Amino acid sequence: MVDEHIDAWVIHGSDPHGSEYVASCWETRAWISGFTGSAGTVVITQDHAMLWVDSRYYIQGAQQIEGTSYTLQKQGAPQVLDPVDWLVEHLSYNATVGVVGEYLSIALARSIRSECAKKQITLVYTEDWFDLFWEDRPAVPCNPVYAQDLAIAGISAQSKIDQIRKILKNKGCSHTLVSSLDDIAWILNLRGSDITYNPVFLSYLLIGMHDVVLFSSPKHFHESLSDTLAEMCEFRPYEEIFSYLETGFIQTDTLYLAPEKTNVRIQSSIPVGIQIVEGRDISTDLKAQKSVVEIEGMRRAHVLDGLALVRLLAEIDLGERQYTEISIAERLEELRADHEEYIGPSFSPIAGFGAHGALAHYSATEASSVRLDGDNLLVLDTGGQYRCGTTDVTRTLLFGEPTEQMKRDYTLVLKGNLSLAAQRFPSGTCGYQLDVLARQYLWQVGFSYGHGTGHGVGFCLNVHEGPQKISPAPISVPLEPGVILSDEPGIYREGQYGIRIENLLVVQPAGTTEFGDFYAFDVLTLCPFERRLIDTALLSDGEKGMIDAYHGWVYSELAGKLSEPESAWLKAATLPL
């Protein structure tokens, strides 16, 4: 920093594509700080090393930097400045802030530069200094890519490109550059494994009115797949994107791109004079609304997932094994992997017992993993990637005997889950308008939770998918038919236990009245609730009926596909309240 005249260096732990989860070679925030959560910001000056995390990671962040020179900043807490405001307050006039340009989005760079300008602080783009001192830094991944069969994808890649071109033309643009990896995978009906848990591959995609250029390593594609893709697009090496952009346009071209997903090195490679139109990637909205074929695939994935979950729950109740936090997640992985359509986990499993369950995004290690003994709760949040879809499910399991507090907390969380799932709403409704439905019963007794209630889920793609979300944040994206979201309220008692209940929901048409079109949610997840934690005195007759109907559906869908002991266990677990 001294050599480069940099007063503060900012590390977001991001990659060139604005991904939530990144390949190990780009896990820079984790490498330099020890914090392994999926979101956070590191700021290093000559006098400070600081880590900012949001409420999901307050406890985890504090634990992982304990004994280091880092200071934890609880972003969003009272009196805590966000990283940029902290820089503005603590750096002198005319200071210089550095960040690796290839890992910084246009949108974030613009925001940082705007705030820093208040104190004439300059934002500069540095080289990737980690190459200088991260001696065993992993290589950039390049794993095999495969094509999704049309019977699974539902819509051909060419049809998707034609859709994008039509919308692009209506926007008055000649080209769009897609940097988002899950968008590229969806458009081309391709899947890979360059990023753990996300079936994507490193690439950029440039779509013009008459041409398509895919920038990706040729090692990704076997010969027959290369031949098939060559009929639709031109291949270029992954790293050639920057030089290609410098000469690949004519002055009358207009380029459409997403500033939140496009890095500033890409931006600087586009010739001066080429008009740029910004907005969300066109494909992001298209892929959010799942087709009939994709929804049917997701339903099949949830049947397969439900069978694995029920087999695990039956094993637990029958006392066939002794588990730890790590081994119970590993056992569920084994059960999922029994089916040939299973690809792998959709995210790192969360299995938090007792006090560990109070960490919303806890990840067990060999050092921290505990035996599941005694009277307490386990938050088990896992998901699977299947050829036909993606799952994400959380169940809170009881070991031993519950306290009255546990039963009350669980039931209040369950009431919120049911309330959201049962809601009918008019066309144009956004997720933030429904968020309170899941929180209302907790709020009434002075409880709450710090994370969003629901996120979008991809189709054999990223388990977190935009643009839709259910949270207090006023994101003005209406929930449309075909959109799939999670429904996951929770409560977290620090030092005691956590509770979260999560099902996936798909938005479906629910009729038209004189007031317009209405939509409703259809539950996809197939797994019984923990009946021993339900306090029926806190439920209305309608809520009891919803639970009984859900359990009846779970039994009818799964029982015939289970062994006789497993089916008997499921029958007992789904008896009417």
C-alpha cells in the first residue's frame, strides 16, 4: 500500500461476475481475515484491519476473528458506520482508496466514488495483490460442462436468445453483455461445476442481433458439445473478453448491461463513444418465471428430496445411529446421492444444535461439531441440486424433551410460515408487501429475526436467485406466476437454540375477479413438521387444518416410495393434530 500510495484497501471477496458464492481462487476475504461467511467487507489501512458483517454473521464473524488484529463492525447496528462512510470519516482529504477493479461492479464503484467525493478521496483500481503473497492460491477452475436435455430445460437456447433479442430491440440496443454466470448457464441450457454448489461455469456472453460470442475456456466443452454450440455461437477464450470489447463494436452500436453484475475492467474496455444502456440482465427476469416444464422438474426434485429427508428423520427417531452436526449432514447427503439424478448440495449445509442453532448461518467444523445429545433443538438447513431442479429446506428437529418456551417459539414460527404460504394476493404485489405475514406472530410478543423471509431459487441453478425477494427491503419486483421463493421465518436465542422452518413456494394463478388477476402460493417442499414441538393451543382451527392437509399431502406423495418401516414412521409423523 505504501509503494502504491494507497491509504486504504477494500476487499469484498467477490469475483469478476458479481457472484454470491465464488471459486476458491477468489475467496480473498476469507483468506485474509479468516471469516468464511458469504457476505462481508474487509478494510485495511496502515492502522486498522476491520471486518464488516450484517446481522446474519455477527456471532460467526466475532468468533472467527477472535485473537486476530481485526475489529468487527456490526453493519446495520446503531451507531455503526458502513465501510464507505467509515472511510470518509477516518481518512484525510485527498486520500486514496484502492480496490481490485476486476472484482468490483460498476454499481458499487459508482456508489463508493460518489461518497468518497465528499472528502475528495480518490478511488483507484489496483492489480490483484493477492497474487504477490497468497503462495498456494488455487488455480482458476475449468471443469467439464454438460448440456441440459430439452425435455428438462423446456425451452431451447435459441428460443431464449430470440426472446432476449426481441426485448433488446425494444430497448433500442444492438447488443447485451451478460456477466452473470447463472444467467449464461440458463440462456444456453448448459450446466457446470466451476463454483461449489452452483452448477455454472466461468464465462461471459455477448449477444448481438446477428451473432453470439461465448467467452469461456475451450477445455470446458467436449468435442460433440462444442460442435453443437458452434451452430449457435462463436467461441473465444475466457480472458479474451477485454481485448475483444475494445474492437468488437461499431460506433452506432448500443450496449445493454447490468451494472451490478459487470465489473469496472469490462467497463473500461468498452470504447469511448459506444452508447451504454444499463438495467437488470434481461435473462434474469425471464429465468425467474419458471416454465411449466421447469416447475414440473422442481416438483420431481422435491419428491426425491422429500424421500431422502424422511428416511433420515425415520433413522433418527428409530435410534439407529448416533449423530454429530457434521455426520447428520453427511448422512442426508448420502441419502440424496442414492438417486441418479442427484448432482450435489445446493449450498453448504447448516446443522446447528443448541446454541449453534442461534447462528443463522452456522457452519460446523471438526473443531466445533457437537454430538446431538440431550434435550435441545437442531436447525437442519440443507438443499440439493438435481438434474431436474434445486431444493432448499429447513426443519428444526427435537432431540430429547422440549421446554414450553421451545414449543411456543416453534409454533409462532410455524404460524408465520403458514400465514405467508396461504396468502392470496393481487397481480403487482411485491415481496416486501407480504413479509410481515411471516413475522406478525413473533412481533406480537416482541420477537423478530434479522434475515429476509424468502429468496428466489433457480432451476438446477443458484439456490439464491433474483430479482424477487420477500424481506422488509422495498424491492419493487412484482411476484409473477412461475416464480419460486423460500418461506423461512425463524427465531434465534443466543446461547440457547435457533428455530427456522423453510418450505419452497411457487407462485400460481388463483383466479380473476372484478379487481383483477390474483395469485397464490403452491408449496413444493415435502417434509413433515416437528409435531412434538407444536403447541396446538396457540393454533386456530384453520391453522390446524392447514397442517393436517399438508401432512396428508406429504404422506400421499411419499409413503408408497418408502420401505415399510419408513412408511410406518411417516404415517405416525403425519397423523392429524
